[in-house]
Amino acid sequence: MPQVTAEQWVPVPPDTAFAVSQTTGEVRLSWDPFIRHQHLIDAERPAKDVRTLTKARVGRR
């Protein structure tokens, strides 16, 4: 399957970039154009082994 990749330098510390990449819900919707909806499954907040249901704008989940 064809893949498209892109790179961008973001001048933030790696731990900050990782924390932002792991956001969910409304925060994620504010910066990630790929998703339409996202919520945690059987959890109140993100943590190890917590799963999310993520629906993409193109119809996948």
C-alpha cells in the first residue's frame, strides 16, 4: 500500500512533544486533522493499557 510521509522540526523538548502526541478527546481534536471523534474505553483518563476508540475523518476506526 502506498504511504506518504512528511517531517517537520518542532522546537520543543522531546517530553513535551510526546505528551502532546498522547492527548485525547477535545485536545486531540484541536490539533489532529485526521480524527473526527475519540474517547477512552472504560477509563476516566489516559494511562498504561487504556484503550481509545478513534474515528478518522475518512471513515476508519
